[in-house]
Amino acid sequence: MLYAIGFLIWIFSSLLFMGAGCLLCALIFTLFPSERTHQMMWVFYVKWVQMLSWWVRKLIPNISEKHNDTFPKNEPFIIVANHYSWIDIIVLYATVYTKTMPFVFVMKRDLIKLPFIGVICWGLGHPLIYRGRARRKNLMILQDAARRALIYRYGIMIFPEGTRYTKSLGKPKGYKHLLTPRTIGFEKVLDSMGGKIKVIDVTLQYATSSHAVWDFLRGKLGHVSVCSDCETVHYEQAEKWLLARWSIKDQQLQKALLEQSSTD
């Protein structure tokens, strides 16, 4: 419980002080975009994620990781992952994000309404996409975000399923543990980043079906597995590659679930 209280205090204080610095630098970058002003802004971002990672590992002590050793460094890239809950974001921050491999998330535009956080996400370059009729603007938003990532050498994180997988959605078509990935956004980002780029595929798995905020704060989330692989993908192969990776991912999740059941 002490870690939970400490985490909440840290979240509010860090957003108040570090967030203010980041927001100021974001406004400067908007007015005077350059390598230097972008680095100024991202100093706050990288440091904040490093601190967040420490808290996440205290509140989720049982995280296992298996990563490919060909990760990109100081270059643009794409990350894709399956999606269960908002906890996925902080787990990815704690296990994949590094100083030499930072990234932003494709996020719902509604988040810009969140006090302080929304504007900071906008300033840092997180692509904020629309829902409903305004979705026609999303490809342009992704294109602009990808070009910015290409210039300043960082990654873009995409949840191709488009929403969180829950059992309440019913049985997925073609998969046992995943939703069918949407390939258009992935293809657009890859094309806008030059048509050939390293893509990190992350498979997330939780030992429990509950991903509640209260479970996280109490340190009761259970075991979390993070496995990743990295490949260079060409634009012409994007759709085929993503669908193939999703089939492999689904098989990995099923195998892990069977192994877990046999040991229970």
C-alpha cells in the first residue's frame, strides 16, 4: 500500500513540475521546430518514463521479459502489440522504452481533454486519432506523425486491434486470444517512414484476467510476460507480415496458457 500511495503522489507531482517543463518546451518546439528544441522537450519525457519504469517494477514485481537483441537504437521504428488494458502502456514503458529507443503511442483524441496530460501528449507528438465520422482525418495524422518520427529518430507504437481485447467482446474471429488486426494504419505509418523499417512485435500476457487499477496499485496484478521480436519490414509486405505475426502471437498465447494450466 505504501508503494501505491507513493506512486500516486509521484504521478501528480511529476505531472505538475516535470509536465510543466515539458509543456513549455513543447510550445517552444511548436514555434521554433529544430533538433535542439525537440531534444529539450524530450529530456523531460525520457526522464519521466525512466522514473515511471521504477514505480511499475515495484508495483508489478513479477515481470518476465524475452527480447530480440537486434533492437534499433537512435533511429525511427514501429512497435505493434496486442492490447488488454491501459496497463499495457505502462508495461511497455517499463520494459521496451529506453533512452536510445524512445517512442510515442497512437492514442484516442479524446485523451486531449485530460487536464495537462492531453496537451503534453500532443506536444510530444503522440498521434491523436479520431473516432466516428472524423476518422477520415486519421491517415493524414498518422502520416504527419510518422514523418516527424523519421526526422527526430524515434518510434511509433500501434495497437493494431484498435481496441482492447476482452471476453465480453465474444469469441474472436480466426483467433483464440486476439482480435483481428487492422492493417491500414500500420501500412500508412510504415509507408510514411520510408517504406522499409524495423518493426518490433511485442506479445503481452497476464496471468490473471483482471487488469483493474486497484489490482495494479495493490501490487496484485500477478505475473506479466513481455516477449518481443524485431524484423525489417517492407511496405509491400506490411499486411501479410502483420497478419502472419498475429497468427504466431495467438499460438504463443495459447501455448503459454496451456503450460500455465498444467502447472496449476
